[in-house]
Amino acid sequence: MRKLEVHTGIKLDTAIVKGVELGVNITTNEKPSEYLRLFGNRAKFTKHEYSSFKGLETVAYSNPKGAFPFSGYDKMTEMRRKHKQVPTGLEGANVLRLEYKIVRRRGIKAKFRRDLTAYDLFNPEVYRKLQSLFMEAYQSIPKFGRRFHLDTEANVTPKKWDEIRAEQYRHALPDDHRHLFQSLRESGAITDKSFERIRATERQRGRSYRPVDRSPLIAELDGRIAELMQSSVA
């Protein structure tokens, strides 16, 4: 940092940070698209998906003010597209990149209750706070791929049976669920107002049922992220 100060002539201990990012590269057993397709809609955030003929490559979440975006994408595809050299040992590997960002000074003050300087980014407490914000964003995303849900506290009426089947379909076949939603929105059968109401209903229904079986891919991803976070603190 001192060398950079000498080179630029800028005192970085008083330089106010206007944006910050925490990201992790995760080597996965399957292609990143297999994990990204299991990411659902995040409350109060808009979900964006970017695909190619090879499958889903990027999932991004943005809020109305655009201050706290979170994204996941195929890191190797991104490197090849930008003609970057693949690091030794990662040739042919599956690498999923997850990123949490705070893109405005106002956003930083909202999360840290103060401005951050360049030197603050080397502060262990600031780094742990960023890790906490990253995990909070990641864990707030509903993950699909669970094979069965069961409400153990209520009798299964015909209405409850329809809800259980709908929830099982949403988790077990996320691609079908997403494509059905997309086609109905594009045809005008689902208006923007109805879309938000349906999303709210699905979130509420998701809290009413206990997951009996978790997706092996999400279990793998959760474990890899936990390992990376623990090793970075150690």
C-alpha cells in the first residue's frame, strides 16, 4: 500500500472506498450451470439469467437501488471469452465464481455505519463483516433440487395436497418450473403484478414445508463455501 501511495501520490489512509467486492472461486464436481439452475428467486431482488447454447452461464441478483448485487457465473467460460490465460492446474476444471458487491458509498455506509478507507480493506474485522454479508446474500437465495417436501404439522387436505405437489414440482424440476413461468410471462398470461404475488406465495409456501431431502449439488456447494470461508479466516 505504501508503494502504491508513493507511485500515485495519493494518501490511501484517507481515500474513501466507493465500492467493494468479495468473491470466491469454487472448483465443483459438475459444470457451474448445474448448480446455477438450482438458484431460485431472492426476496426483494430481481433475478437475471444469461444462457448460451452450452447452458446457463450466469445468474445475477439486483435490488431496485442497485447497491448490493450478487452473482454466480462460469469462471472458465468468462476467462476464455476475455482471452485470459487459465491458471496451471485448472485446465478442464469446473470453476463456479460467486461475487457479492457493494457498489456505492451510500451502500457501504448502510452496511458498516461509516465510510471505509483503502486501509480498512486490510482490517480483519472489516473482512469478517464482508464474509458475513456474502454468506447472508448466498443463504437468502432459495435452492432447488430437493426431491420431496412434507408438512408434518397439518392434516393433508385436498388444498394442502395441491400445495405439496406444487412445491415438490418447483424444487424437483426447477428448469421446467422456470420455463413454464417464462413462457406464461412472455405470452402475457402472467402480469407483473401477478408475478410478484406468485413469487410471494411461493416464498410463503416454501416456509411451510420441511425439506426431507436436499440436493446433493447444493450440499456440495454449501460445503465448499464453508471450507473456503474457514480457511480464509485461519
